[in-house]
Amino acid sequence: MARFLIEVPHDNTAAECARAAEVFLRTGSHFLTRADWGCMDGEHRAWIIVEVESKAEARSIVPPAFRSLARIVQLNTFTLEQVDELRRHHGS
């Protein structure tokens, strides 16, 4: 399975912070109830790391009200041996 970072922004108001957190917590989804939030540090977004089969599956975890705003990033790790491959991939 692949790992994905899901980033879900929301508006910078107390009402929107509370609404976003409540929507996530009320879903009962293990992924959503374990989201990390940046609101208390001025970053009005939630982050979740999941292991699923695809970006589409990662996006489907996000509550419908926030799905179109979510950014999904596939995460990778590298070994020292893979650094040359990484350079070739980026054309340097």
C-alpha cells in the first residue's frame, strides 16, 4: 500500500475551526479522529497520514464538505542508493 498525506484547510475563524473539528470527530472514522490540527499555531488545516491503495481512496476518507479543498500527496522514502535515481528523475 502507498502512504499519503491528506491536508485539509478551513477558514481562519473560531466558528470554522470548531465546525471542521466537529465534522471530523463526528464521522467516527479512525483516520479522521486522529487528525493533527494546526489551528492553535495559526495554521488552519488538518493533516492525516494514511496507508491506502490510491489517491482516490485517500480523498474518499475526507468528509464530503471538505473533499474538494483537500490536497493529497503521495509520500515516499529514499535510500542513499536511490538518490542518483532521484536526480535522473528530476533531470540533473
